[in-house]
Amino acid sequence: MPNERRQRHTDIIERFQISVFLLIIVVHNASDSTWNFTLSWASEILGACVLVFASEILVDWIKHGFVSKFNNFSFRVYDKFLRILRADLVVFDPYVTMAREKPRERGGTDWHFDS
């Protein structure tokens, strides 16, 4: 399960990076058009941005579907991940986040979550 949680965190970071890259591209295209905004220009740029985000969400949805299916995760596990992500957003302290994760009692590299 922690790999799935880590995957959600990297997906969030990836979406933030994509939004920053799209913002840079929009500003670059606006400067190339000498900041002359028209409705057709705005609709073309907005359509491209929506297409990039929609394809990213579709790819993530398919990826999480395969991971959940082949690791026998229940769909209810995402509620737990959402609660953990909310708690991480409200109080970001790496020591608190790490304290929530506890290793198994006997060897192994598998992790489990409290709560």
C-alpha cells in the first residue's frame, strides 16, 4: 500500500509540474503574439491545456486501475489515502508523516498504515 500512496504523491507533483510547464508555454506564446489576445488564440491555447490535463488524468486513471487490480486493492483504500493526504496538507511535518508509517514486526519490507 505505501507504494500506491507514494504513487499518488508523485501524481500530484507531476500535475503541478505540468501546470507550471503549461503556464510557461502560455506566457511564451503570448509574448510571441506580442500580447495580442484574441478569442481564437485563447480558445486554441485553452483547448490544448485541457487536452494535456485530460490525457494526464486518463493515463493516471488507467495506471491506478491496473495497480489496484493486480495488487488486489479495494476501492475503499483510496478513502484512507485521501485522509492521509488531507492530513499531510494541513500539517506538513515530515516527522509526523513518517511516524504514521510503521514497519512490520518481523522483517520484510512491507509497510502498513495506522488509522
